[in-house]
Amino acid sequence: EKSYQCSFCRLISLYVRRTRIMEDFPHVDLSEIECGVHTIPNGALRRGPYPPLRFGRRLHITGDGLWQTHPVFSAAGPLIIHLMQEDAFKFGRPVDLHGRRMSNTVDIGLVKKWIKLCQENHGDKCRNVWRMDRNLPEFVRVVDVVSMAVIPAPSGCRYVALSYVWGGNGAEYWTTKDNIAKRSMPGGLNVATLPDTITDSISFVRQLGERYIWIDALCITQDDSRDKVSQLHAMDLVYGLSYFTLIAAGGKTARDPLPGCRPRTRTPQIHIEVVQGLHLFVALPTQEKALAQSAWITRCWTYQESALSCRRIYFTEQQVYFEC
């Protein structure tokens, strides 16, 4: 009831509504819940000694009684409230690890920053899963997003790998014995015949300034059993040596777009309240929670693809996550 008068209560009310507890368990008495608030450090972006103000902080809402015992709250995870970036200066803190106002498209500059931070601070840890020099076999192909052709992977080339869910037969866009010769020529890969997940992935790689992407449906000749067997035996190298793996976890088939890659492919769901002059919002689901609701995480192949990759960029319904 207080959510009609109190901005802070509205944030907690939003969290409760997200759990759907009032819809699924209408007889639950929420008045039994007692909440407590404390701050938790949110880390820092770079290594080294940092004064306390270099760390971001969040509000962590905890509860007693029903909050601790009801499975709905346990499944939803903790309630985390962020301070928006525009108010970080009021506490002398950097903006990096505070809330951003999200648009309906991905911030390419931010993604580049994530990758750069990994490169500059993690060294060989995130170079590849073997942490040694290895190369793709000569028979592995990649898509050249500049010439729009399927070509043999240049020796030592930097490339992105795609992990996604086919969601059915894709014979109309697969590379086959009949079209491999045409697709090997500059301009031979016709974007009009490709599903949204693949076209968006090619566009995203191009926006990042990268040139090559490995996509199984295009880089493996799907009706050639010998080619298929040899390529599949190299999957550990394909994902393990990738610059990063682009994970399409926001759809159920290859025909679904990458949410946020283009306008009108996602709707930001950030609710902001002003509390005593500070802009606060309830954090979106964690990466773990977002992936748990995806079709992508239910596939054995995708588990392997993620486990073998040193850097991963996840596209989910609400936002993009980076992991290394």
C-alpha cells in the first residue's frame, strides 16, 4: 500500500510484482515480511590498490520470514538497487559501475570497452583456453563480413564464433555442395536468404570493427558428411581460439533477432525512482537468471561452446552481458 506514496517502496513493490507471487499465490500475506537495507561493494574495473571511493556500491535489500522461506523469492534472487550514473558524482564515485540509462539498441562503445579492459588487464588468462599459440586447421572456414564470402580461415586470423539455437531445419540458408562455390566468391553470401540471428550477428561483428565470424550453418557444408565430420572434430579449436563467442540467448530459433542489435528488437525494462534526490532503479536479472530462462541453455552443444570460450558476449531479451 505504501508504494503509492513512497518512491523507495515502489522499487520493492516492482521486485515483488516481478516474482508474480501475488498472481500465483494470491492468499500469501506479504505483511509478514520485514525488510533490511545495507550496502555492498560492487568492485572496480581495474586491478591495483583503490581508495574506497573507487568502488561502486549497491543497496542490498534483505528480508525475514516469508522472504527467506518462500520458494518464489529464492528463485527470483536478491533485490539489488542501483544508483544511476548521473548521481555517482554526488558521492565522488566513478560512473563505470553504476546504473546506465539503456536505449533500445546495444551500446557498441561499451562493448568495445569491455573487451579492451579484458585485453589490458587479463593478459594470457583470456587469450585462449590453452594459453598457448595454436591455430585453426586449414580446412576451417569463416565468414568474411567485408567481402561477404565464406572463405578458408586466414592463418592466425582474429575471428568471432557464434553460439545459437537453430530451432528447426534451416535448409534454405545452409551452405551445401550446390552453393559452396558461389558463397566462396566476394558478394556470394546473400544476406536476404539468412535468418535474423545470423544477419544480426554479422552486423554486430561489423559494427565492432571485426572482419571474420564462424557460423556453423554457413561454414560447414551441411550435406557433405566428410566435411561435417572433420569440422565437428575441430569444435574445441573453433571456440577455444575465438576472439570472443557471441551467444544468442534471447531467442528460440535462428529466425529471432539479436535483441538490441537493431532498433525495435528489444524494449528496455528499467524502472527509475527518485528517492531523496537520488535516481535509483531495481537491477535487471543477473546473467545467471536471464540464461536460466533461455532456450539456448537447454542444449548440449551450447554448453560446450560456452565452456570452451574465453570471452563471451550474451544477448538476452533485456540486455547484453560480457563474461571472461
